[in-house]
Amino acid sequence: MESLITAFQKELHTANEQAFQSYIQSFLNIWSYEYNSLDEIPFEVSNLIHLSDYDILTDQEI
């Protein structure tokens, strides 16, 4: 789990705006596949997702 989170955080540091949403969606797909749920996404990841212009976890614009 830790390596998945670390890789995701590194990708986001180098992402432009177009890639940012793609990286988030890819992470959520992998997490959902590995853990069969999006319920227990670590705080450091959910915080990054909620900082985006579009909150994919709740499907609400912020």
C-alpha cells in the first residue's frame, strides 16, 4: 500500500493540469481493484483528491 501511495504522490508532483485528473482516476481504479472499495483511502491521498478542481470521490464540483 505504501509504495502505491508514494508512486501516486510522485506522479502528482510532476503532473500538469491535464494529467492530474488522469492520475487521480488511475489511482482510484488501482485502489478499488486492490482493496475492493474506495472507503479506506488514506488521508494523505484523499486530501490531494479533494484539493483538485473536481472532487471525483463525491462527484461534486468544489
